[in-house]
Amino acid sequence: MKGMWHMADLEALEREIKASPAAEHLKAAAASPEGQKVLRNLDTAAVEKAAKAGDMQALKDILSGVLSTPEGRSLAEKIRKNLGK
């Protein structure tokens, strides 16, 4: 099915991210004031449900919501700069 991921794909992606040198940058961004505000306002149950279902459209919609906030945009920019992209 288009736009659907299997849980095994997401688990492999999680392992790859954790093993990446970028993991420390991502942890630092999440611990930043912007990251903490984004996390407080994030519907983690919806993220988990979409991830477990492999529903990429729902995940994209959640990300769009995050990026529509000043904190989300600031956090994304911080991550982008830290990853050199």
C-alpha cells in the first residue's frame, strides 16, 4: 500500500538514527527550549498510532502541524544547521 510502512521498517530506521553521529544533535535539539515546547504540545499518542500503523500521511500531517508553529520552525532550522544540510 502506498504511503504505508511496516513496523519493522520503522524499527530499522530508529536503529539507524540511534547509531548515526547525528543522534547527539537530535538529542540536543529535543532538549532545547524549542524542542521541549514542541514535545509538550505534541500528541504523542497520535504519533505512536500513526507510526505503528505505518500511516505516512498521518505522520506528514502531524509534522506539518509542528512546522506551522514558531517553535517547530526554529527546531527544524536548528536540526538542519546541526546536520549541515
